[in-house]
Amino acid sequence: MADKQLFVYIDGRRAGIVSQANQGNTTFADDEEYRHGANPIPLSLSMPLTRQKHPSRAVVPFLQGLLPDNEARLARPAAENQTSLDGSAQERHESR
């Protein structure tokens, strides 16, 4: 079972689930009902609806393409979400 899951919606319909295993392997699985429903749209051309499950080599570049290219712009949300730019968790230190 995946450690983390993100439900993906397109036009208000659940299109699939992005899953990340404890070891970091990230996959996308199209929702069967969505795939076989009326007018399904693939999440990406690199992840066609002809396959139900898509590997990291297709999913990770797609997700990275959604992020800003500038590391300075990435630093703020990384700090706010207590993670690092490489995806590893950081300890939260608060001054009181």
C-alpha cells in the first residue's frame, strides 16, 4: 500500500490517484469509472488512457512540470510544508 495518496480531479470528476510508496516510487492510476465514462481526458499525453497505471518515469516529470523552475520560488512552499527541495522531511524548529 502507498504511504501517500493524492486524488486527482478533472472537471469535477475523480480521474485517478497519484500514489507515493514509502520508498519514493510514485505512480498514477486512472480511475476505471473515469476511463470508461463519457469524454475522459488524460491527465497528460505521456499518460494515455489506454494504460490504467503509469510508472514514475511518466508521473514524476509531469508533476515537476507543475512546479516553478526557480529554486528561490520553491524554497518558500518547501519551508511552509516542512520539506526540502529534494523531497525529504525536515524537522520543524520554532522559536518562542
